[in-house]
Amino acid sequence: MNNTYKNILAIGVGGAIGTFLRYFFNVLTLELGYPLGTIIENLGGSLLLGFLTAWFIVFIPREWIKVGLGVGLCGGFTTMSTFAADSIFLYSRTPIDAIFYIVLSLFGGILFALGGYLVATRLATKTRQKMEGGR
């Protein structure tokens, strides 16, 4: 199969799984009246993408695996449009809720991505050393 078609198929499958998981978390948290599902999705997706980025630096995967997990799964799981809509909704209720939500989402996303990156860097390096017969 052509590499482009493998990539497209992997992105589609990963995107379907990520979208299903996003829907699951939204339905699970819908009754709270606060967009906790979107926070979980975006922070969790940031953590996973940070982890995958560092892992794939040490263990270089096939392109279809990289795009299937990064573009497909993480892209389908996270949501900028819902974050924007939730921010406007919260602002219309109470601006302080919107400010808290925006700050938590933006800074939390960056910190979670960094955390995932640092954990994967350490884990991948140790795994690589063990595979090569090191410490």
C-alpha cells in the first residue's frame, strides 16, 4: 500500500478513536454544568502528545504510526472549537469562571505537554539503554 494511503488510513482510524473518546468524556461529565470533559480531553491530549513527541525522538516509528497517533488520535481527542465555545458560554454566566477555565486550559495544556515530554524522555532513554545492554 502506498505510504500516503497508509498515513490517511491511520489518521482516519486514530481520529475515529480520539473522537469517540472525546464524546465519551463529554457525555460522562455533561451533567456537571461545567466543561470538565473538555478540560480532561485537552489536558490529556496535551500530555499524550508531549509523551509521543519525546518517545518518537528516541524510537523513530513508521510515519503512519506517528501520524495515526499524533494527528489522528490526539487531534480527534482534543478540541479547540469546544474550548472556544465553552469559554464564551462560561463568560456569559460569570466572567471569572471563563477566566479560570481559559487559564487552566492554556497553562495546564502546556504544563501537561511538558510533563509528558519529560516522562517519555526519561522512560525512552532508560528503555533504550536496557535494549542496548546498558545499565
